Amino acid sequence: MAPMAPPARRLPGPRWVAFRLPPLVLVLVLGLCPVAAIEIYTPGSLEALNGTDIRLKCTFHSQFPVGQKLTVSWNFQSQANGHVDFVLYYHEEPYLPTKGRFMGRVTWDGNVFKNDASIMVWNVNPRDNGTFQCQVKNPPDVDGAAGEVQLRVVLKVSFSEIHILALTIGAACALMIFIMVVIVIIRHRRRARQDKNLEMKLPENEKLKEVPEEKDKPQSGEEA
């Protein structure tokens, strides 16, 4: 009796591809797709007068809609010693500091649904000189650099280029108004002088008209 032929073996190629192709495709897709990065915008630097209140503006742009997992973190790094202090944390509602330099001096002033994560700092003083950092995370949009605000508290407001420009424009407007007022006054006085001269000429003309009439009247002796 002839020996039976061994059963045919299935080629592993298709099964290998079936099991290994999806992970490979997944790796390629993850490698080619860019990671979402949230963009944060801050003014960069601000100057405040000692004892006043200031709004630290922080806005953001996310590739995903604002969700319940969105968080906002504000921290402060002192210019004097580099120490980092907690300022404010937001997750569906603001969480304020219960101790430290900013206790009772910080309030939430943003609206995350309008992409605004700003805060208010009350009664600033020279100890607040330093860098405020605003970090926003909106999962899965969690990557991105924090926004920074360099705060400088001064005893007197220094004149910046914007202040100088505003003063220049204000002075130019005031000068134009002054010139217009002077022109109006000169015209008014000139018209008043002309009216006065006209009033003086009218009685003289009336007198000149009355003189010939008096000459034409007959004298009383001639009538007799």
C-alpha cells in the first residue's frame, strides 16, 4: 500500500500579513499624524503701578472643542529668588490659593468657552516682579508651550513709546483747536468792527440828507 502523502501546509504569508499589517499601519499613521498642540497667547510683558490692580490676559486656541477636562494652571516665578508660587487652578471652576503671597489677591477673569483664561491680580507690589505662566490643557490637545507674562511693578509710571505718541497726538489736536478758536475770535471781532463802522456811517448819511431839505425851506421873512 502506497504511503499517504502528508497534508498540504498552508502558507503563512497571508495570515502573517493579516496579523501584522494593522499594527504596522497603526505605527505609520501615528508617525505621520502630527501631535495636537494647543496655542497660548499672552501680552509678553506688562508694567503696573504699585498698589493698583492688573489683568493678566491669556487666550488660547485648541484644535478640539472645549471639554469638561480642560484645565488652566497659573504659576508665578519670582524675579528676586526664582521661587515658584501657585497662583490659580481652573477645572470647571476656579481654585484660588489658600496661602502664600497671592492669597486673597487673585480672581478668575476668564471664560474658557470664549478661549479666555485671564486672571486679575489685585494690589500689586514690587514683590510681584517676575514671570507669570499660563498653561492650558484641553485633552487630547495637551501639548504646547506655556504662555508667559513678565510683570514689572513700578512706583511711578514710566513713559513708553505709546504714551509719548499719545501725548504728541493730543498736543497736535489741542494746537489745532487753539488755532481754530483764534481764527473764530478774529473773524468775530472783524465783523463786529465792520458793523460798528456801518452804524457810524448811517447817521452821517441821514444828516447829509437832512441838510438840503432845510435849505429848501422858505424863511419866515420871505413868506411875509
